[in-house]
Amino acid sequence: MRSVGGKRPGASVSTVWARWLVLRSAVAWAVGEDLLRSNPLGDMRGPPRPEPRKHYCIAEVRRLLRFAEANVASAHTALTAAPRSLRRQRSLLGAEQGLLLVGLAADSAPVGASFAVLRLADLEGRVLMIERRLSHGVLGSTKSGRKRRLTLDRTTSSLIYNHVDSRQLLCPEPPMGDWLFAPKVTRATYMTAEALSHKFRRLGIAAASPSPRCTGSAMASPPILWTRASR
């Protein structure tokens, strides 16, 4: 196996398990069609099963939201003291995107691959349209090929608009794009799904909620209104 950048490439437990299932099914089909005399995988033990997906409990969501809000307040105060500091501008951008990420996850919990490529144009009032996703770094349609409409809480929709207005103040020039999660204030490019996932994970660790503890099907957090979770 070739190394990339001096490190050996790896695959997640879920990916390995999914590929094992495909291989096992293909071999079983070949045996059933008399293309193979016997199943070479019959006595082979498969890879470890992935752990059940978990989501954050309401108390953990509250903690994440409070922590993300405090990050924004701290970054805003620091920028007020030095408004021309590019480093502090980037810090505020990152803090606001962290709060936006947690707020959206708590409100709607769409798929992470769709999170990364949300655009301001996807939001009309409080209705958010999910119509694209990232798959192996390639921008395309949703997994089902259908558009998905989500009605956000007023707090979450206001958070999105406020975040965009804030970036316009930091970057007076006309934006080059309208990606909600962007690495730069110009919004010309979107973040990768991996970068957004790492951002969420870092927030959880910093907020003393390093990993979800409640079992469930949600990817990162339960689909609960974050105004309810903030109480």
C-alpha cells in the first residue's frame, strides 16, 4: 500500500465493514451461480462491526450551544479591540461558523455531507433547501437524487442571516460566492465535509462533550430545536 505524505492511508471501520459485505455478497453469488466450487470466505472471520451511531443528549446539546455562543462573544470582543487584525477576523469567522454548525445540527440535523455545501441561496425565509452533497470530495446531488425542504427555527434562520451580515462587514468587497461554511470571508469556496466534521469534533472536545453518549440514528445530534435545548 502506497503512503500519502509520509502517512499510510486508512479507512474507517464503517468503510471496511461495508466493503466486506459487498465482497461477501459477490462471492456468495458466484458460488450460487456455480462460478466458484466453494466459498473461500466461508470460514473467514469478518472485520469488526462499526459501533451504532450515537447522538448528543439534550444536556450535551445545551453545553455545546453555550460554549459556541461564548466563543463568538469572546472573538467579537477581541476583534473590537483590534478591528484590522486579520487573525482576529478569521477567529471570529471560525467562531461564528462553529455556532452556526451546532445550531443547524441541533435544529435540523441534515447529513454532514450536505452541511458543507449549503449556500445562502438555499434559504428562503425559514425554509432551507437541501439539494446537493459531497461524495468523496465531489459535489453532486443528494444521495436520493431528490431535494429536501426543512423549516428551520427562527433562531437558526436569524443566525444564518446574521452570520452573512457579519462577514460582509469583515469583507466590504462584493463576495465571490455565497457558501455558508467557507474557509475565507470571500465565501468563494466551500469547506470539505471532513473539515466540517473535524470542526464539530473539536467543539465537542473543547466543550467537554468529546463524543455522543446516547444511542440513536442521528449523525451528530438529535433533530431538536436548539431554542428548546438552550433552556
